[in-house]
Amino acid sequence: MAGTQIKAARLTRNMTQSQVIHELVRRGQASGLNIASAASLKTLLSMWENGRRSVGEEYRPLLRAVFGMTDEELFGTSHHEDSSEYDQLARRIASARTIDAAAIATLSQQTDLLRNMDRCHGAPALVDQMTSHLSTLEEAMSHSFLPRHREPIAAILADAAALAGWQALDVGAMDRAWCYHETARRAALECGNRTLLAHAMAQQALALVDVEEYGSAVELVQQARLAAGSSTPARFLAWLWASEAEVLAAAGEIESCRRALDHATEALPAGPDATEPDMPYIVLNDSHLARWRGNVLARVGDGAAIEDLYRALSTLDTTTSTRAEASLHCDLAYAHSSRDEADEARRHAGEARRLANRAGSVRQRRRLSLLSRNL
């Protein structure tokens, strides 16, 4: 039932009905929509959750944005066209033929725009845009039957699907996260891009960590590094080693984790630059790696993480995402907890919770929930 899914989404995010209603009113006003009053919404929400009333079309985009979930996940519905299958296929093939170099550039720019919006606003608010963007890319690729037309679309799809997979991980939509990473891997294979393939594999390993499949996660992240090949760009190689260190930390392989961090430091190019023109999905420089190192060491209870984390906190700038800032404060809470510094741990946990709520990050709230048992 759709009601059960809405209630489950709310409970997963530790939200009260009042908080959901507040978000609906806020988003409705921001969008200029004429929606019911807070009092009426309380009745509507209870009816939606109990399955006694279906959700109207005007409220669906608001609920999707509040929870960061798709129509299928929230309402168990999808839409199908009524035209004949012959007409549909002919129309889709004709539409795919219109995708030229300019359209490819526009689709790539759209992925970059969504990436930047994700850093600023968090994953939940982008669920509709990401779903639409991926649908456009998959439709275009599946109906562009010649390899020379499919490969450039596949490269954009591999990047966009990995981004969507990371966003889904952040909002706790694990099935969707897994499917998006599978899409990214298939698209990377289609276009023959080793870097995109390794990127999707390494991110997928983190999904395995979240479901406590630690041994499989270690194997996958190491296979990702091998899949990248011997000509891996240095910044991306550093990112792969840091990803491996994070997975090894979760698996409790502490010495291997430290060696992976050392490899990441050795591989990372010197200088303030954090990106490469052909790899917009990788953002990594000394400052980012210090934050990542602190995250990894905090996970294994190493008090030395404190220095890296406070240094990273002091270098935060306007380009740092709310989600990343929440993660940093969460790491500091873990690091202080490992040193039995309960007051500082609680202070950073409180700030992390505030930022995680603002970003709609279920993943960070889950980490905080685990930590709270020890505070």
C-alpha cells in the first residue's frame, strides 16, 4: 500500500508528522502552490499513511522532495503511454536520431548542474530532476542503435547514474542506489571507459558497507582499482586508494587501511586544484584528503583523527556541501568519543544532526544514531 510506504519513509528519517507537514507547507509556499492548511494537512497525512486516501498529484512532487524518493518507491506507481507499441518504438528511434554533438554537450552540462545542486541543496530536493535526467539518457541510448551514437550517451549515463546512486545511498534508498550503480557499470562498459567503471564499482562497494557485507565490499573496491588499469590518472588513483581505505576501516582491517591512506597521499598531485576537466565527478586535493583521512581514522577509533578533522574544519569554504560538513562533524563526534571526551562528542553530534537534517541525509543520521548509544 502507498500509505505504508509513506509512513515507512517518515519513520526511517526519524521525522514526526508535524515535521513532514512543516516541510510540505514550506516547500509548497516556496513553489507558489496553493495547498491545504497545516491543520488540514495533518488529517491528509494520516489518511495517506493509513492508505485511506490516495495522494493527489499536487502533493506528490512535494512528498518526493521531502523524502528524496521516487514515485515508485513512495506510491508504488508508474505511468505508461496508451499509444501502440509500434508507434512508441518508431517515435523513440526518431527522437534518438536528433541527438547531435550539441545535445550531448547539453546533457553533460545538465549532469554537472545536478552535481552542483546536490552539493548546495542535498539529494532529497533533486529526486525528480535526477529521475527525469536518467530517463532521458537511458531512452536516448537504448534507441540509438549505432555504437558511434551510443558511446557518448553511455559515458554521460555512467556519470549521471553513479551520481544518482550516491544520492540514493544518502537518503537510504538502498535498492535504488544498487540499481543506479549497476546502470553506471553497464554504461561504462558500453562506452569502454575504465575510469567511469572503476568509479561506479568503488561507490557500489560503499553500498555493501552500509549493509554490512564487509568482505564483499573489500573485494569489490580492490577490483575497482584493478579495473581502472595501469594508466589511471593520478588524482583518480588517489581517490580509489582513499575509497579502499574507507572500506577497509569498516571491515576492521586497520593496518591495510593505513597503508591505503599512505598510497592515496603518495598518488595525489600536489597543489590546490581539486578537479580534472575530464573527471568532474572526482573532487580531491590535500584538504579533501585530510578530511577523508580523518573520517577513516575516526571509524577505527584512532584519536589522531582529531588533527586532520579540525584542520579540515578550518578550511571549509562555500563550495563544501552541507552533507560533507555534516559528515565532518559526525567524524569529530566519533573521534572525541574514542578519546572519552563526551561533551565535545555531543557538541559535534548535535551540529552534525542539524546539518544532516538540513541536507536530508539518512546516511549521516544513521551514523549518529549508532554513535548515540555510546554517548
